[in-house]
Amino acid sequence: MLHKESKKIILVTTTNYKSNSNSDICRSALALNLVKEADKFSYPIIIVDEGSQQKLIDDFRKNHARVYAQEKKGMGIGRRQVFQLAHDSGEEVIVWVEPEKDTFIRYIGCCAEQILKGEAELVIPRRKSLESYPDFQRDSETNGNNFFQEITGTSIDIFFGPRIFRRNLAHYFTDYDGRYGDLWDSINVPIVEMVFHRERTREVIVDYEYPMSQSGLESNSPEFYEKRRIQLENTKKSLEGHWNLLKSKTL
């Protein structure tokens, strides 16, 4: 991605690392590396933070991240806040990425290029392989992706978090009312709406690997097994419920 093109792109994410647990230490280190990688590629990045330690926030800012305190508690609330900030900043392409996906930065250029060239309005990258993921997460995300295809008739890797879209589509995210729990649905329901309304969508295959440090902590963790179970349940409920709602409005 040429430097001049990077000026048309803005990254957004949310953070919340409050404890000194091994998990938060690992994940916050990945988040800081994501900010550093974004800075290397000259991508501006906006972070809405729900209460991480001040040192981490200071480190984000030292690496040119724009950090804002989350106005109210909640996963979906923080995401809507950061999407609104990105829209208001004026860049042509908005890139949502979870803060732990530091190595995804290298693929942003080829994904955003589809939008900048006028080939798509929304890009959902597809992972080349899920072999680097913990077994239960790999099974859960494959299940969820297959369910999305069954419901919508569209095959995309919706469980791979990044969403790259043209600025004028930000309203799909900022207008979402959180009716399905306001968790992962906050970034999934807008995709359902975009697919339903036939916004031009492209996939880009990326050779992304799950961080080994994170996989090692999560592979035998009942806590993370339960998190993925809840994520799959929330996603299936919101995908099916919202798709059926949209269809009912067209009858």
C-alpha cells in the first residue's frame, strides 16, 4: 500500500485490559504491537478504551494512536462509539480489527484496495487456514460460518473479525440498537444487513495465523471455551433473528 493511499484508511478497535491475569498481559502486548504495526504502515488508528491501565494507554499514544475513554460500559456501546469517531474523521475506508490481531496489519492494503479501486463497498477477509487456532475455537467458527451461509445463502468468513468498508456504510454499525445482546452481534448484525441489502461485498484470502502466545493460553482453558460457546450462541441467534426480521419487512 502506497503511503498516499494509507492516508485514505483509518483503523478502529476497542480495548479493555483491566487485570494482571496472564490472559490480559498477553492480549495487551498483542494490542500494543498492533498499534506499533499500524504506525509503521502509516495507518491512523482510533481506540476506544473501557478502562485499561494508564501505562498501556500512554504507550498507545506514544505510538500515535488516538485513544478515547469509552463513554458507557458495554461491548457494543464501545464499538458504536469508535465507528462514529472513524466516520467523523473523514477517511474513505474504515477498518475494524480486534486489538489482538497484530499480524493482520500487513493485509489491510490488499483488502482496502478493493474498495479504493471501486470493486467493493465491503471486504470480509477469509483465512486461508484455521489450523493455528485452538481446536474448540476452530470447530466453533467453522460451525458459525456454515450457519451464516445456510441462513443468508452467502459464504463469507464472518467469524474472522476484521471488517473493511467504505465510510458511507458506517451507519450500519452506528445505528444498530443492540437488540440481540449487544455483544458480538454489534459487528455481525450490520454485516447481515449489508448482505441483505446487496452492498457489493468481496473476499480477500489472507494467510493469517492465530498468535501462538494466545493459543497457548486458551487451548486448555474452560474460561475461553465458555467464551467461544457464548459467542457462537449469540452469533447464531442474532444472524437468524435479524435475517428473518429483514425478510418479514419485505413481505
